[in-house]
Amino acid sequence: MKTNTIAAIATAMSNSGIGIVRISGEEAFQIIDKIYRSKKGDKCLSKVLSHTVHYGYICDGDKVIDEVMVLILKSPNTYTREDTVEIDCHGGSLVMRRILETVIKYGARPAEPGEFTKRAFLNGRIDLSQAESVIDVINAKNNFSLESSILQLQGSLKNKIKEIRGKIIHEIAFIESALDDPEHISMDGYHEKLMGTIVGLVSELEALIASSENGELLKEGINTVIVGKPNAGKSSLMNLLTGKERAIVTDIAGTTRDILEEQVNLDGITLNVIDTAGIRDAWDAVEKIGVDKAKEYLRKADLVLYVIDSSTDLDENDEKILKLLFEKKVIVLLNKSDLEKATTEEMVFSYFEKEGMDYPVLSVSMKEGTGVKEIEDKIKEMFFTGEIILNDEILITNVRQKSFLQAALDSLNMVKQSIEDEMPEDFYSIDLVSACEELGNITGECASEDFVNEIFSKFCMGK
């Protein structure tokens, strides 16, 4: 018979100071009583107070496996809302496996990926948006992504969706009641009132959807491509941003022939930086492949850092690069500002004006390491309207959540259209119910079992 008590190693499977084996379910305390011994020989932890820590040994029969600290956590005040035991042992891979094998031997079964958090969801401790934020906290790449994930974990999105759904459910209930009992419930003037409510809800959903662009950039990082002519200083910029000699730098043009990728945390903003081969007419077959790759990455970029060698003149290669930059967010870096300038900022602005372009231009020196702060400030200005301050702002960082918000918005817009077209009231109800269900998919109230299983299958073991 398959037991309902699960167990898993909750820490990384590598040698460390401490490891944790977690047990959750109705038999958690019975199992720990079978394998725990205190220094005095006591073994009954099921009788102790909740949220207490106990020092002793994990044993398999008479054989001691490890010296441990055991946390006893009684339902419902636990992560899963079930009886939970956490065994803090030494952090060796072998000893953690031995303890887990012993726990399973005495009655638990191995947990599936994400099953602890899934139980927290199924037992009503968290909703689906909070469950997803658990993974976002674990995978956060910068402080802003972490702060946004923590806000969602605390229920910011859950509460907003609950508020919006509550308003929609109120309108559905009124319409259904009025249709069932028209003699006692009048709908005079209701259409105007409903329109006002829908307009407000549409505005709220549009604001949430609009936040998804910034949310995705904060979570996943800004795909940043460094382009320019050979020997302009692209590889030096890559090294400056990463803080290490990631790219080979020489005075020989065309040194970078392949694509170099690195993730950079720039004052809390994650950049997925790609250093490309210098763009020019290349006759060498290998260099030509590198140039073609550079053009391909440039087309997919969120941000382009266009490096110009200020000690040389602009030429036809610059013109070819400019043609690739249309409708892109671009920061022009006028490099080698420590040398005598053959190309000035004014000349670059004039050049852009002739081509109908308007890009910010920053004077920098890769050799002296100047200009990084200015690059940071310009990126914040371009993507986040200056300083990034989350406060209690909800940022949608999840494609799944965005798609359901958009579907809910589409349904509410259909309600608006029905009101404008003076359609019967039951048309309003159909689309309101649809909007309510789409929002319920975000919190899990309307999500199918297969859909929920798919989300938790992406979690790590032990979480």
C-alpha cells in the first residue's frame, strides 16, 4: 500500500556543513520514533511539544547512522499543514542518503519533485501564484527579482486577483438573481453601473499585464548584444562588465570570431551579455560565420551596446551596422575617450540625425575602466524609467499568469462590447464567468489537476 507520508533530502546533494532530510505526512512522528534515540536512550518524539528541537542520533536498529538535531513540527502550523519532521544531519552526500533510506525503510515513500509545496497548495496554505513564487525565489538572479518573488510569496498577486474576482463574482450573482427574479430585482440603470465597474477592472488588468515586460526583464535578464567594428573595444567591454578576462583582447582586428556569452549583475540588473565578432566585410570563412552570427543575435536583442572607436573615423562599416539597429534599444559607447578623438559625440549625433536615428551616446574608456556607472544609469532609464523601486508594486514575471490575465481582459472587453451593443444581460454573465475562471487559473481555484501537476513537476526534489 502506498503511504501518504513522504520524505526527501531538502538540501543540495554535495558535501557541506549541514544537510536536511524532511518528512511530511500522517505517519511522520511514528517513523521518527522508530529511528531516533536521544543521548539518554529516549525515543518518543511524537509526545513532545511542537516546534521544538531535539539532539540525538538516527539509528537503524542498533546501528547509529549519524548525530543529528531533529525538529518536530505539528500540523496545521507547518509548511505543508501536515505533521512534519526535519532531520538536520551532517552534510555529506553518503550520510544524507543513508538517513533517507532509513526513513523510507520505516514507512515513508520518496517525495516527488515539488510535492511538499504541492501539499501546501492542496491543503490551502498557499495558492498557485505563491507556489510558483517559491521557485522564483530559488532561481532569483538579482535583488530586484528576489524582492518581486518575495512579494508574490507573501500574497501580493493572490490578494489582487482575489479582489478583482470578488468584484466580478458580485456582478455575476446580481445578474443571475435579477434574471431569476425580475419582479423583485430591478435592472434599471444597471448597465451604466456595470460599465463603470468593467472599465475599472479593465484598467487594473491592463496595468498588471503592462508590468510583465519589466517583470520578465528583472527575472530573466536583459538580452544584451555588444556590436561594433573589429578592434572597437567590444571584448574589452565584455571583460569590464564581467570583471574578468573573459574575452581575448589584442590589437589585431578580428580576434573575436565566435560568440561569447556571460551573465552580468549590473547594480542589481541582470544582463545576458553576448560579445560578437566585429561586423565588417569579411573574406575569411571563419570570420564571416562569426559576423553572420553577430547579425542574428542582434536581431533578437533587447538591448544593443554599439561600441565605436573614437580614435578612428566613421566609415561604411558603421553605416552597415546602423541599418541593423532600427527599432532597437541602443546605447552608443564612444570608446577610447583617453585618446585624441577623430570621432566626437557631436559628429555621431550628426551622423544619426542624417539616418533618422536618435540614440544616447556615452563617452567611455575600456582601458581606464570609466563609464560603467553611466551605462548602468542609462539602462535603468531606458527599461525601468530611472530608479527601480518595487515597494508594493506587483510585477508579473510569469508567462502563464500573463496569458490568463490577457484572456480575462479579453472577456471583460467582450462584456463592454455587449453593453455598448445593448445585448441581453445573460450575455454579460457568460463573459463575466469566463473572466472569473481565467483569473482562477492564476490562483489555482479553477486549474485542472493535470495543469497543477505540470507546474509542480518543474520543482526541485525536497521542495
